[in-house]
Amino acid sequence: MTRIAVIGAGLIGRAWSIVFARAGIPVTLWDPVPAAIPAARDFIAARLPELAEAGLLADPPAAVLARLHPAASLAEAVAEATHVQENGPERLEDKQALFAALDRLAPPAAVLASSTSGIPTSAFTEALPGRARCLVAHPVNPPYLVPLVELCPAPWTAPGTVAATRALMESAGQVPVTVTQEREGFVLNRLQGALLAEAFRLLEQDAISPEDLDATIKHGLGLRWSFMGPLETIDLNAPGGLAEYCARFGGLYSRMQREMTPLDWSAALVARLEAARRAVLPADRLGERTAWRDRRLMALAMHKRGQPE
């Protein structure tokens, strides 16, 4: 029987707990701060009715919530786990210490996965006796609404570890992709970083306003990217497909790339963009807008479920 141990009950740990519990999998949740467990349970209990109302739960909220089990210690949390999803601080030394403990305490066959956003697996598993069972399984926030998971093994991660994690994620309704070479930031954050780099450059040069830049993505590129990747997008943007698109526009993109020199995000630029955002959305309304974002993602998730690939 599949059993999940979620280590760390913060933002991502809570979200992973929803992913696995709604898929019918028992989840044991542990955090070094005892008060984090009831807080996580309260958060999950509040989210589940919203997901049920949106049609994103197969079972009643109470049944999903009953699959969550608090643990009093790390050893107790992982004692019967077949998969451990770690969500500790984004600091290398913390990952190294935590994975050393997980490797010592978890059953030998259990997969040990980290939710890190950018630290390569090799950086915190090299010295472990069980390093072959370790990898990164990086989600997109919040994973119970955005299904992509990047599977990022180290050079010594066993192929069976990747295969087992991929099968688990698919069974839980996620969409796993495998990153076959270690890269800082993996793939999703590198793609996002490329877009942010050019966005910040255009804003620094006053080529567009912050509001119009966001509008360009959400009412332009983002509409296509919600159901097609960039390769399929350009494949359909020329009558003859991708090769014809590249023949038509390759020169333009080459010239643009030569203009895209690295730009540090200066304090002055960040302050200007922060002021622009706070003028649109005061800081005390960030939580309210996050809830709005999640409702929109729920609606989009349901829409995509009803559409053919």
C-alpha cells in the first residue's frame, strides 16, 4: 500500500498533503514546529470544500481530511512511508541534515524526494548511503491546482526511483516531467527566469508600463500557453509548421537575443516595480488576491479537464 510522509507543514507541505490525500493515499504529516500541524490541518480543511464545490474532489471533504495523520516525530512520520516528500527550508545545509536523517530513518525501499525550487539533488545527497533513492520532485505552487512536477535526479539516482516517482505522481493526478541533466533552477524556473529577465529589462528601459507588461502575458501569450507549449505554439503559427516558422522568424529572434544582455535587478528598479504593484494591490490585500488566484486556477483546471487534448 502506498503511504506518503510529508515533511514540513508550511505552504508547500500543506499543498502536497491535499494532492495525495484527495488521490486516496494516506498521508503522515510532520513539522519540527508542533503548532504547524494543526495550522496545516485547518488550512486543508478550509480548502477542501472549495475544491469540492469546483468539482476537483472525487470524495467528500471529510473523507479526504481523514486521510491526514499527524506524527509526533520524524521517525514516526517516515516509519511506514513508501514515498517521503520533504519541504524544509531552502538552505543547503538544512537539506543535507534533513536528508541524512531521512536516509537513516525511512524504510530502505522508500523514495526520498525534495520539493526544493532550485538546489540540485547531488548537492544534498552525495554522501548518503541511500543516495540512489533520492531525487527532486519540484511542484508548482499550489500543486493541488497546478499539476506539473519536475523530477530532477542526481547522476546516481536509480532509474527505478525516477520511474516509481513518475508513476506515483501520475496516479495522484499530477503531470510529471523528467529533467535529465542537473541545472540550477531546473527547467520551469529557468524558463520563467528568461521571461522575467526580458520583462525587467523592458521595464528598466521604460519600453512599457508594468500594467501593460502583465496585460501582454495574461491576455496574449498566457492564453495560448495555458493549453500549448512554446514549441507547439510556433508549430501552429506558420502554415508549414515549426521549420517554416523558424525560417521566417529565426533572424528576428537572433537579433533580439543579441540585445538581451544580462541585467541585475537593481534596488532602484525593484523599488519602482514594487511601488507600481502596491498602487494596484495594497500589501494588506495580497492574501485576498491569492485566494482570487486560486479560484481562477480552480475554474481553469475544471475547464481543461473537460477539453480534449
